[in-house]
Amino acid sequence: MTTTCLNFTKKCGGCPLLAMPYREQLAQKQARLQELLGGFAPVKAVQGMADPLHYRNKAIASFAAQHGKLVCGLYAEGTHKVLPGADCLLQEDILNKTLAAVLDAARTCRWTAYDEDRGTGLLRHMVLRSSADGKVLVTLVTPGPELPGSKNFCAAMRKKAPWVVSILQNINPTRTSAVLGNREKTLYGPGFVLDTLCGTQFAISSRSFYQVNRTQTEVLYKKALELARLTGRETVVDAYCGIGTIGLCAAPQAKQVIGVERNPAAVKDAAANARRNKIANAHFVCADATEWMTAAAGEGLRPDVVFLDPPRAGSTPECITAVNKMKPRRVVYVSCDPETLARDVAAFTRLGWRAAKFCPVDLFPQTRHVETVCQLVLRNPAVHI
């Protein structure tokens, strides 16, 4: 297994632990989890990967002009200096090939890189998403709607990279570090790529939240479903549901699933994914998770299981209070940050819950991040209505 990367010594921020043996990476993550969470419940061994490279199904690269030539790559850590390269050790090989093809086609079109200081140029970033069967969605990010020669670009890409099924133009005029803007044009194909996770098919668009490590996400979701202990009779709430991944994977084992997500585009995608998979017992609500959970608890909703899969900042005290008021049999909390998980488990503990176990899964080899799924149960559960 080669771990040589020319950009690693140039302080690329993509894989800070690349020089560390993988067993040592897992040991470090285990120690951190034990320190933060071990006081609540047993922490299982971090489930690592057999091959901890080329796992990312999403790539983001930025364009720049260097020595009079268009280049693209990742930023050096803490800077906006682009480190050119199309051979990232974390990205799937098909994404590296696509990145090289996009750059070649863009050069043929004589497109220029966007200059942040002057506000001139055409190309800011590219975002690539891949599927399990090797199909790719390409999104080009530009500062304005103009993209002269886009038809020639699409024709060139169909020849250079026939595995690309769709090409989008995302328009981001803002002077911020945000990669994607709110407006998009479809230049070629359906505007999404189809992926399969735990036997369920999902349409992934440029802005969809979707875990970047397909192999380990299946491990994570199967563990979450195992801890939910569904029998087919349960009402399930999936808070912070995104495009519906956890809820739709749970739906065949539940009576009904209610997904809650504040991003309207994600809710639309979740509903479309339910239809695509012919899942009739799941519906999705566009609302802030905290506000909806608080209102639903006040109206007497009593689900059997609540999935919480919040962003890195974790859940909110109000949402946790609402979950407690609902008194589900089990809460399954999926976390991408052990520190906010520890904070939120402490909040649940103060309300009379206990963490039964923590099951960490390494979705991000070569980085310091780790996902953890936690099962929470009431210490003295009343009769569930």
C-alpha cells in the first residue's frame, strides 16, 4: 500500500495522519473516544478499514493560474494556495481520473481561473460525486452565469470521461469561503448520480449531504439499525435526516418513518428517494429539527425510536428536551464529533437517560475525524403509550 503523496510535504490539509501507521491512527482515536465517552458507557473498538485509502466518493478542487497555466487541486492547509494534483490518495481513482479530464477539457476551452482579489476569471471550483458503479457527477462552480463554450466542454468530457453521467454549473458570486452557491444549471445529463447504500438507491446532487465513505457508511448504518432494534411495528423519527439516508434504510423494518430536515432541497431529494425505492411508509418534513421536535412533543407525538444525526455542532438542549418529552424506547445518536456527542450524552444523562454503548466506525482514515453511534435508553422507562 503506497502512502506517497507529493502534496503531503507541502502541507495539504486533506490527510494530516498519512505518515502515521493505520493501527496507530485507530489507537489514537480509540484513546480519545475512551477519554471523552468512557465514563458514560463501554466504548467498543473503532471499526477500521481493510484498505484505508481511495475511499472518498466526493472530491472538491479549486482552480488557479500558476505560471500562466490553469491548474486545480486542494488548498495548502490554512491558505488559499492551490496545490496542483490529480492523484489524491483519499479520493476514489475514478474521481482522480475525472479531475484530470475536467482540467484538460477546461484548458482546451481556454477557460481562466477565478481571481479572488480581482474578482475576474471563470472557474472557482469543481465538485465531483461518484457512485458505487463508477459513474460521476461533475459540478463546475463559476462566479456568474456566463460559461462560454460549455457545449464544447460537455462534448469533450463525453469523449475523455464517458463515465461522467451529468455536468452542472453552480453559480456562486459571493466573496466567501463557501464552495457552492444557490443557483445551478444542468449542462448535461439528469443533474444527479445514483448510488446504492444498504440496498437502497439514492440520487446524489451537488449539494446533497451524503457520507463520503460508502464502505464504512454501510457499517455505520447497519450498526445504527441494529441498535434501533426495529421489528416492523415502530414509529421512527429521523431528525436532521438530510436526503433521508438513515430513515429510508430503516423504513423496511418500521411501521412508519418521519424525517425532519430544514434544507428544502434535501427534503425534496428525500421524498424523491422514497418514491424511487417504492417506500410508502416514510414522509419528510421541511423544518428546523429543534423547532419541529419541540412542537411535535407538545402535540403528544410518542415515537418508539428517534434517530439523531446532527451536524458537527451536535444537537441542541431544546431538541434533547423534546426527545425526552417524547419518551421513545430508544434514541440512536449518530455523531461525527466525539466532543459534542459527550456534551449531548451528558445532557441526556441529566434527564434520566443512560448511554448503553458506543460503537465507533472510522469513516475518515488518514484524518483525526471519527463517527460514533450511541444507543440511549431511559433508566426507569414508564409504560410506553
